[in-house]
Amino acid sequence: KKQITTRLNEQLARLNTQWTDHFNNVLDRLLEILSKVELRASKAGVSGKDVTAVKTAIQNAKTAIETARTAVETQAKKTYIATFSSEKELGAAFKAVREQLRKDLFGLRDGAMKSAREAVKNAHQILKSVPKVDEDK
């Protein structure tokens, strides 16, 4: 029972690490996309287009990404260890801890990560609405 308990605790920690690494990779990719949007917006600004709304959206997206990164770092620091006093409580304890991990990861995915993704998407959409954004003078 002790080995099973240790293995399950390690499994929960590994699962948390895998998901937080994945979320960090997604945030890195969103930053890459945002830098491309920013580059296109600066080119459009040089050619005389009005890109103030795009710049505001880019700043909002950067803030959302940093907020999400902070949330991911907080999640990565969390530990999930089942506590119980008897063998009868073992199953219920692990079920509760597993459910808490699931709830935390889904909350992160549906909260900060979704906000960051939508902010980048919004910046891109606003950039697309600028007429002839990729044309030079």
C-alpha cells in the first residue's frame, strides 16, 4: 500500500508538470504569434495606416499572456499529496486529490489560458481590419 501511495503521488506530480509545461509552450507560441502581429502593425504604421487600436490590442494581449504565465507558474508550484489515516480512506483521499488537480488544471485552461489566446486572436483580428495593411507606400 505504501508503494502504491508513493507511485500515485508521483503520478499526480508528473501530470501537473506535464500540463504546466504544455501551457508554457502554448504561451511561448502565443508570444511568437503576437510578435508577428506587432511587426506587421509597425510596418503598417510606417506606411501611414492608423494602427492605434492594434497597438492597444497588442498591449492587452501581452498583459493577458503575462497573467497566464504567472498563473501557470503558481500551478507548477502546487503539490498534490493525498492524506489519510486508514487504508479504508485511501481510495477516497486519492479521488479527492485527483479531482482537485483536475479542477485546478481545467480552471487554468478555461481561465487565464483562454483569455490569453483570445487576446492574441483579438489583436490579429483588429490588424486584419486595417485596410491594405500589408501594402507599402
